[in-house]
Amino acid sequence: MSKDFKYFTFLLFVLSVLVFSARPAIAESYVVTVQDKQEEKYKNRWTLADWFETKRKFRLQDMWLAGVTNRSPYEFLLGYRTSYMENDADGSTYRFNQALLGANVHMVGLEGHYVTNDSDGDGWNALFNLRPIGDAAQNTNITLSYGIRQREDNGERFNNQFYQGALTLYLMKAFGVKGVYRGFITGKSSRDNRLSGSDVELEAFIDFAILRVHGGYIIQKRILKNSLGSELSNFKGDGYSGGVTLFF
């Protein structure tokens, strides 16, 4: 065997030892590098869900900004609605009518209702509105309200404070939906009885310039108790409504 061949065999042996001894460290380094790459790609991956979320955030920011920078801050409302309801307990029906007058400036507004009701008595509502999102009532918006409600039925007068949340959502430029929840704070009547309750209103509407035509579904609950806490009546009813509102 030649001297050169022996020298080559020795070098090959030394290189083999070095490679096999370093292989665990190389493999571990490769695994760490691959993991880091995967984590980086996961964090920076673009998805359709991300796109929708980004659009939603920008839209909410734009709507909030519009609510505080609107160059035409004044808006007035005039409306009328009639509703036909059914008592869940006995199936009897009743009707109530409501006239509306409101005025908004920037993010705040005042609203008044005059109500005639076959079941709940005649009376009025007065509301203070705060609109944190949206530049107008005739636009997609969220409106929070605090109000006072008065009814008179068979010589008994009922006074309640109430809170209200409303969402108006335009699905198209001239078509949308609206949802309202109204909760009554228990109030004392002129005969020392206690009235509480709530309303849920869901409606769809179509706008014709300044005229809105709307129709919807209403759920009402009323609980009346005497001064000792005994329940005098527990009313639940639902029905349908329709009306028009002018915005100018």
C-alpha cells in the first residue's frame, strides 16, 4: 500500500469523526432555525379574516371621527308609528300610536314621544340621546339613551325612568335594519304600586331621500306589584308596527 493512499485514508477517517461528532449540534441548529421560520411566517401570515378585522377597525374609527367632526351637525326628526299587539295570556289585542319629534346636534340629541295606548294608558316619553358611533340618525349608528316615561291608565299615573340602546345598520344605501332595547327602572305610581318592564323592537326600513318607511316586530313586558311586593299583574305581549319618519 502506497504512502499517499495511507495518508488519504487517515484524512478521511479524521473528517468522518469530526462530521459524526458535530451532527447532533447541526441537527439541533437546523430544527431551531425551521421553528423560528415557521413562527415568523405564522405571525406575518395574511388572512381574509385579518382583512375583514382591519376594515372593521378603520370603519369604526371613521364613524367615531365623523360623529365629532360633522360639518352639518343639526338633524331633526318627525315621525308617526302605529302598532297592533296581542296579549300572550288571553289572546286579546290592543293598539298603540306614537308621534315622535327629535333634534340632534353632533353626538347628542333630545327626543319626545306622545303615546296613546289601549292597554298601557296614554302618556309621553322624553329622552336624552348620546350617539358615540355614527354621524347622523339617518346613518349606521349606535345610540344610547336615558329617558322619563309617564302613563295614565284608569286614573292611576305611572312614572318610570328608563335606559335604552339602539343599533341602526344600513345593509344597502337605502335599506337597513334597526334594533332597540328599552329597560324600565321600577317606578312608583300615584296609588303606591310599582311598575317595571322592558321593550324589544326589531324593524326593517327603506329610505326615500328624507322619508323613511319602516315596519317591525315588538315585544313588551310589564310587571305591576303593590307596595308590599305582591304581584298584581304580569303582562307579556308582542305584535307588529309600521310607520314613517322624516329627517331634515
